[in-house]
Amino acid sequence: MKSVVILVVLFLVGCATTASISNLPISADQVDFNTLASRDLDPNLPIWNLKGMSEYITYTSKIEEEKLYDFLKQANQKQGFKNIYENFETRSIRGSRGMRMNEWNSVSGIYYRELDDRFQIYVRVDITQDITGGWKENRAEKIIKSLCNISKICI
């Protein structure tokens, strides 16, 4: 019995981060696109932090907003996420996927805004991981790469 309690405590302590859709912005209006765009996204820097989060921001050419939204949903699904909350009016998609190698859970948030001649897209992925950390990969960037492959609209 004592060893079971110790294992449960170690399991709970071992969780470095807990990903939850409720921790993601609900709307694109809650995303500070200007600040995000000014950040240094040097690919040689670590692409996920100790909080188990990866982010990516990009631009696409101007297309019909409904088509962009559909492409974003497809890109999220292509990376294994189930679109849980989709809201065209708030320009947001939030999804979740279950256990994978070296992650217990992942949630994604996709947000965009329309500029004069293009769209700006922000993707954030939070993962539930243990203290061993995660692979050195940017899961948010993978969603954007899927978008670019599906749509051919990335700038």
C-alpha cells in the first residue's frame, strides 16, 4: 500500500505542466498580435519552454476568410487535434489530442486577424508532460506547416 501511495505522489509531482483548453485564449481579440510579431522567433533558440508551450506566428496571402478558417481547421486535424471549440465570429479554433509519445495531452489554439493585404495567424500548443520534458519540436509550427501544405497561401 505504501508503495502505491509513493507511486501516485511521484506521478502527480512528475507532471511539470498540465495542458488545458481553458488556459487558451477564447478569442483572437485576446491575442496581442503586435507584441507576438515583434518577438524574436530565432529558430536556433529553444522552441518550447519549461511550461510545455510552443508558439508560432505567420502571415498568409489574402483569401476569403471562410476558406482560411476551413484551411486552419484542416491543418489542426492533420496534426491529430480534434477541433473542440470552433468559432468563426471570434476567429478562433481550439483543439485537443490525447496521449502521444512523450506527452500525455496536447491542446492547440489557433487565432488570426485580417490585415490590409494579408492575414496574420498565431498558433499556440500546450502539452502535458512530465519532468523529462518533450521533444525539441515546435508543435505549433507543425500546424502552420500543415496549413501551408494544404492551402499554398503562406507568405
